[in-house]
Amino acid sequence: MTNQTIRIATRSSQLALWQANYISDLIQKSFPDVSVEIIHVSTIGDRDQRESLQNFGGMGVFTREVQKAVLENHADLAVHSLKDLPTDSAEGLTLAGVPERAPVSDALILPVTATSNKMDSAIIDLESQLDLLPENSRIGTGSLRRQAQLLHARPDLKLLEIRGNVDTRLKKLDEGEYDAIILAEAGLTRLGLSERISALLDPPLMYPAVGQGALGLECREDDQTTIKILSALTCQTTLAAVTAERSLLAALRAGCHAPVGASTRIEEDGSLILEGVVLSPDGKEKLFVSEKNDMENAKELGLLVASKLIENGAGPLLA
């Protein structure tokens, strides 16, 4: 692979660029003779900062143009937040690499007060944190999954759309547009903003998005050189976990913005546990299924959990 150049297609947001540069570093550490070039791509999700994600196509709004750059040979690989990547592969592309996963939790962020430069960063109990929020608090999140789970716990909360990069959202919070916002712990950690986390939102109250905290690396399915490079970056434990989660989502025929959450963990005996939830958008109904299998059967595990959720009535909730 001497003198090989790998072109990485990525969105231009601060977080997306962090992710692309992180992958660039991993490639160059594993393959010192390979050069890396970053190719910036604008997506519809980046250009339209006002419309709700669900209103202009939700699924794929942060990935389609990046995938197109690879398909048209303007780049060799695309770096995605795996939670944004549709489970149906784009024709001509393959998910060739899944590096080690970052933390998967959602995080509750409270505003910086006028008398303090930042909130107390101690991670405190979720339920007591929600109890501290006044009745009818305005919570900023564009995720239907987060909205449904918050409403399931606190029907009084006012769930409001919020768009923009992480800094923009934090600014809107601190300027008083919201009483709190929800962001992924992984993104805050990657950007060095973990001190802004007021509480981690974990299961059973808040299940993460499918693939949350993981990166997905796509390349052309006939590009064996890039496939070999990306395969070397893959964490097999992470791959098994996200395979189960994405299999669950695909079998439910639900998009990446549906009110579906999933959590995986590895037992001491090496088996993989998958927990899945489906909620009604208003949070009034919640279905839960948990199953386990060997990591080698991760896809079948996702199908099993999905089939049991469907048996329990998930279809009408997702419709």
C-alpha cells in the first residue's frame, strides 16, 4: 500500500470533522505509508437547519450526499455516525469498518447560569434530575425516540425541535430558548464538552439510538484495497453489538428517527444481550423485549427481538 492515498468524505460540522480526523489518525497509525485527504461534503441535513428532520425525509439526510461522493469516486470512504446511517445499504457501497465504540448514553444538559460559568458536572441520578426540572419544562430535542421516552417518564414536559451543531444548540440553551436539551454523550466527549453534562440518561428510562456512539465506515464494494484497510480498524465486539441493533431496526422496518431504542452488552460468558424498546410518539405506550445469543449470531438476535416486539404490537406504534 506504499504511496496509497485514501480520500475521506465527511460532513463539515465540527463533530463530523473530528470523526473524520479520528479515522484518518487510525489509518495512518495502522498503515504509515498511506496518506489521507479529507473531502468536505454538504448534506441536506446541514443546509436546512429549520425544518424538522422527519418533515424532509429524516432517514439518510446526513448521509446521502456523502455516500454519493464515494460512489462517484470523488472519495474512497465515508465516515458516518452509525446512528444516522440507514440499515439498507446504498447500492454499490459496503459497511466495511466499525471501530471501537464511544459511550452510548444520552445526556441531559442544563443551562449555564448567570452566576456560574458552568453547571456542576457531577453525574447524578437520572430520576432525581428529572424531578428537579420544573413542571412543563421546555426540552430541546429533535429526536422522536428521545421525545417519546421523556414523555413516558414526564408527560408534562414540553418537547421542542432543536437543530444546528453542538455549539449552536448549547448557545440556544444558555440564551434561554430551552430549560434543558438532550445530546449524545459521545459527541460531547469527542468535542471536549463532557463538563456540560448534567446527567446521563441510561436504560431503562432512556434507551440509546441504534448504533449510537459508533462510527460506520463505508466504501465501494469493489474497492478491495480500502476494504482491507477498514477491516483492520474494526472492533469485533462493537461490530457484533451494532449488527444486532441494526438487524432489529431493519426487521422493524423503522427508520433511524423512529421511536425505537436499543441497548447491548456482553456477558462474562461472551454472550450478547440485546434489549429493544418501541414507543408510541406520545410516550403513552412502551414495549420492551430482551434476548441473548452468541456474538456470532448477532444478526439473528436482532431478528428475534424484532419479531417479539412485532408480536407484542410494535407495528401500529411505528405506523
